[in-house]
Amino acid sequence: MAIKKKKPTLPEFPVVLETFRRPGVYERGSLTSGEPSCFNGNVSINRYRITFEEIPEDVEVLYARLLKLWRECTNHHHYSPMRAVAEKLGKTLPPDDFGKDRGKDEYK
């Protein structure tokens, strides 16, 4: 006998998401649909508005996050981009702290 799967319930509105990932062209394209559709049993006839906005935070909060990344990372490709972000914040990252907190058996 086949097991019936319960259809997931749709979220109530408003749906609020927070992320550290800046939405780019790919995300925008995957969320954009120019016309109503029906695919795999999903009928899409309602329209939705999605607004991405940056959440303002203190420089010290941003710097603390950046410093944590700096101390956990040993990927040399990230060295210059992180230093550039620190410069935009008006801060500097201690060169000797790069990768200082990385676990020995951890791969990053």
C-alpha cells in the first residue's frame, strides 16, 4: 500500500526572511515570473512583492563578525577581500590573527 504524503502547508503572510547573503542576479531571476503558470500541480495565479533591504547595524557589530571570519579562515583567496571590507568599515584586521582560530582537523 502506498504511503500518502502530506502536502506542506503554505506560510501565512507576511513572510519575513533575514540572511547574510546579498541577493544577486541569480536570486532575482529565480524569483521572477512574468506570467501565471501551472507546473507539477502548483497553480501560480497570485502576485507577490518581494523587497530586499539592507538591515542597518553598527560598525562594531559588522567588524566583530568580520574579525571572527578572519580568525577562522586560512583561505588565502579571502585575505584581500576581507581586508578591503575592513577598510570600508574604517578598521584594520591584525595580519597575525588570520586563521588563528581554525581547528586543526577542520577544512575551510
